[in-house]
Amino acid sequence: MSKEKWHNLGPVDILKELPLREITINNKKIALSYLNEEFGAVDNVCNHVGGPLGKG
């Protein structure tokens, strides 16, 4: 099992400006979302089409 790690992504106010964005952590692309005052993060690759989730 992998260890949990925290990464500083920047100021929350700036991250809230876009409801969906693509970020890279350790060469891995992540889709970061912000909705209803909550952040979420998932693998950036769509399982069905393979497109980038963080770009909509």
C-alpha cells in the first residue's frame, strides 16, 4: 500500500477560480475539481475515450 502524501497546489482562492483544471504532480496528470465548496481529484484520463478530464 502506498503512503499518503500531501502536495501544495497553491492558494485556495486561485484554485477556486476554475471549477475544473488539469494539474501535474510528480509527472502524473490529475483533474482537480471544485464544486459546492469542495475540492476533488481524480486521474486525468477518461476511462471511456482517453481524453483529458481536467480540460472538460
